[in-house]
Amino acid sequence: MASSAFGAGFVRFGVGVGPVWGGYGYPYGYAIATPPPAPLYSPYYAAPGPGYSWVGGYWYPYGARWAWRGGYWARPPYVGARWVGPRYFGGRFYGGHWRR
């Protein structure tokens, strides 16, 4: 007797650990036990063209450790947008985001 996995009923339940998206950035943040290391030097070089904004280097959680993201030029998603860098506050990491 054969059966199909597509015909069988099942219930899936999952629990996510990480940021909760709530608009700009991650207002609830990641719970991180240790603060990030001191910032590294991130060279600042000429913009690739008009309309770009500089996003400075920052540490971000990567599994159980911190990883460095060097600075880079990016085009804002809309006119007047400004980059707000990520931060670590009160044992939580809040991701960077664009805002007016």
C-alpha cells in the first residue's frame, strides 16, 4: 500500500529567535549577552556618483559572535532618507535603518 506525503495532514509549529520587524529598523532588537568590540577603522573614499550616502562601518551579530561590516556607499531608498546606524543598548542590538 502506497501513501502520498501530499495527502497526509500535518501541523507545523515554529518559534523564531531574532529581530521582529516593526517599521524602521528592529525596534525590539536582538538580545545579545556581550557588547560588540570597539569599532574598526573603515576607510572613507570618494562617492561613486551623485545621490549616494555613506554608511559607516559597524559590528552586527552573526550567530554567537560579532562580525564587522566595513563602510560603503549606498543609494537611499527615497529622497531625503538618512542612514541611522545600528546600535547596542541595554543588552540588545538594534539594526541600522533609513529614515526621513
